[in-house]
Amino acid sequence: MKSTIYKCFALFLMLSFSSYAQKNTISAGGQYPPQITKPSLEGRLGVKGFLRTTTFKEIKPVDLFKDFKEGKYSINFNFKANGINDRNIVLFDMKTTVKYNGRTISQTTRAGWPLLPGDTSISAEGFDFIPAIEKLYARATPTITFLPKGTYEIILEMVPSPKQPVKAGIAPATIKFSVQ
């Protein structure tokens, strides 16, 4: 009789602990068996205000910078992250490529900018295109003059910094304009 009572008691304990473990597993992860969430990142980088056929008769780099500061043009970045860390903060490298008449004149990277998910307005200073086009014509003369005639292409990229748990690509934004 005692052995039957002990067997029933042991069975009761096993079922209780099993039920407790399942409840805790389900409530902690929301699924049984718990599934590991793969880190993900998606986003969009864009420049507002520039048309595909933006043409200037004459423009100075300082005037272009002023137009960004005053809101005529804006650089907008939006991203969603999941499973990166507890707040989904991502470190981004801001890469800038400047081309003049199809030839690359500058490539720079600003590494390790922490950003929170959601909408972010990025200032022109975040990317290095103003100093790059400034150097195009200045060539050791610190004077403010107009940009040389030709076509300009500025490629802006937001790339997750190395050692981040995601390697997702976000399409670059491109600013194209010509000076005539």
C-alpha cells in the first residue's frame, strides 16, 4: 500500500513539474517549443526635394549646405530592427561617394553611429559630400566660388557596422544634379 501511495505521489510530482515547466516556457517565449528569433533589419534611406533633373545655373557648396539646413532638401532614414539587442539599437556606418562627370572624386565613411528604430532626419553634416564638392574646385585656394559646370552624383549609404548581428542591406539614396 505504501509503495502505491509513493508511486502516485511521485507521478503527481512529475506531472506538476512538467506542467509548471511548460507554462513557464510558453509564457517566456510565447511558443512551445521556444523558437529563436533571427535578428532582422529593414529600412529606407531617402532624399527629399531633389528631382531627377535638378539643374542649377550656378551654385556654391555653401548654398547647397544652406538649402539642407533650411529644409529645402532633407535626408530621411527609417528602419525597423528585431532581435538585435534589448532596445534594437544598431550601429551604422555612413558611407558617401561623390562623382563628378562620372568619375569618383571622394569616398568617405563615418563609422559607428548608434540609431534607434523609427524615423530619423540626418543632417548634411552626417555625410561628407559638402566638403568633397568644396575640394573639387578649391584646390588649395580657400575661396568660396561656384561649382564647375558638369554633372554631380552623390551616393549616400547606411550600412550596419561590422560585428553587428545583422548584415542586411539598405538601398542607398542618390542625389543627382547638374550645373550649367
